[in-house]
Amino acid sequence: MTGRWFAAVAALTLAGMTGCSDEGAPPGAGPPAATYKIGFCMTLDHPYWQNMRLGAVDEGRKLGAEVIIMNAKEDPVLQIQQIQELIAKRVDLACVVPMKKEPLVAGVRALNQAKIPVIIVNREIADGCDYLCYTGTDTYAGAVTSAEILMKAIGGAGGIVELHQHLGTGPQLARSKALQDVLKKYPDVQLLGRAPHDGDRGKAIKETQVWLGRFTGLKGIYAHGDNFAIAAADACIQAGRKDVAVVGMGGSQEAIEAIRAGRLTGTSFQQPEEEGRSALRLAVRRLKGETLDDRYMIPCPAITKENAHQFKGQF
């Protein structure tokens, strides 16, 4: 661990201890009726997350909740610092999209110590902390859907490559595992290479160009995200390789239009706005005294040229 990481965890532990004070509030008192303060720890580095934020803020407005958005920018240390801020603000509940599974256990533990209930959203968290429930699209199941679209498109045989996102994040781990699990059913498909896109379309294009030169028989690309799937697909088209099938994940409006036009093979439909709304609905239900189930999953269906006309992207 770095010194920066130790400092963040130490400060967080102190914040968790001091945040437990109930001065000025009678024992057992909850937030004033229809006046809830809910923290939402997330990232905003992609339109997907920006739409989750819009859904959360709008749903909070409807339900009488102030939503405090924290943008961790994919940095777990920054997210821990922001959790300290929410503890200091004495939020009634925190919704957390963990930047990474293991590091954020310390953050949720501090919220536990401060007696602030937690809902985990979109990304899973490791064991060792307590939270009310999880809500989000089933990232793993959606990735399986995309992988199966790709397997069908290439006829269950040939070489493919994986264009993955930031290593170690919940979505990267789930989507890579989904591909590995699907490949067990298709022994005639070989994973020829992997590379991160790092959230950069330009890098996705360059990696695709390298792969097209290296693997002349390349049949498919499995991309962790619609933006980067579209970039890879366009690189294939520009290279005269319209025969390469490319799938994404997310279901953006741009991807749906690319599928309709035949540029992109398919994607799985995630619903970020609904994830934000679901988190806020569950938060308010809990603050009103309702007991919640462990998991509230949002479906993630396949989108291909055959049914793309039925969908409208949320981002």
C-alpha cells in the first residue's frame, strides 16, 4: 500500500468514529419527514455514469430527498476521502458505486461505524463490510449476453480479441470472467489477445489496427463498452474488414444506431438511469422503515439488428 492509501484509511477510520455521535438528536430519531439527505458516491467519467446521476437526482427530487453526488473519477483513494466528507455531512444513507472491490471495504466499514446505512450500486464490493442491498444491472449476465451474440455471429469458431476496461474494477472482472465462461462452451473459439482501452477511443482504434495486422484471420472483437466497440468496428471497416464481428456493452443510443446501420454486431442493454432511480427508491423506502431484500437486479437484454428498432438508449 502507498502512504497516500494508509493516510486515507487512517483518516477514514477517525471519521467513522467521530461520525457516530448523536448529539442534538433524540435516541432512535430518524430524518425529518420527506427531508432526506442521501450521498451518492460514484464516478462521472463516462456518459453512462452521468445518466445514472441524472436518474438519481431526478428520483430524489420526486421523493423529497437531497442527493449529494461525489465524483471519485475511478480513484478508490479519492472515493474514501469523499466518504469522509459524507460522514461529516451526516447523510442519512449512502449509495456507493465502489471504484474497486477490495479497497472500498474500508470506506463502507467507516459508514457502518458512523451508523450510516449503505446501498451498493452497479459494482460489487468484497466481503468484510455491511450494506443493506445491491441494485444494478447484472453486469456479468449482460456480458454473457454480449459474448453469446459474438459467438453466434462468428459461427462458434475462429479467433477473437478482448478490448477491456480499467483492470481490477468490478465491471472489468465480471466482463472478462463472462467471456472466459462462455468460451468454455465453444472449444473452437480462441482468445488471441487482450488489451485495455483505458476509456480512450483513440487507443481502441490503435489496438484494433494492431490486431488486424497481427491476426489476419481475426473474426471477432469483444469490447467492454459501446464507445470502444464502435471505435473498433469503424477501424475494421476502414481497413476493409467488414467481416469482423464486434460487440459492445451498454446499449447507448449511438450503439443502437450503429447496430441498425450494420456497423456494430450487437450489444447488451444496460440502464444507468434506472440504476440511479432504483438506488434512490430503495434508499427512501429504507429510511421510511421498510425492510429490503438483498438484491434488486435490473435486466440487461440483447440488442441485435433484428430487434434494435425496439430500443432507445439512455445515454
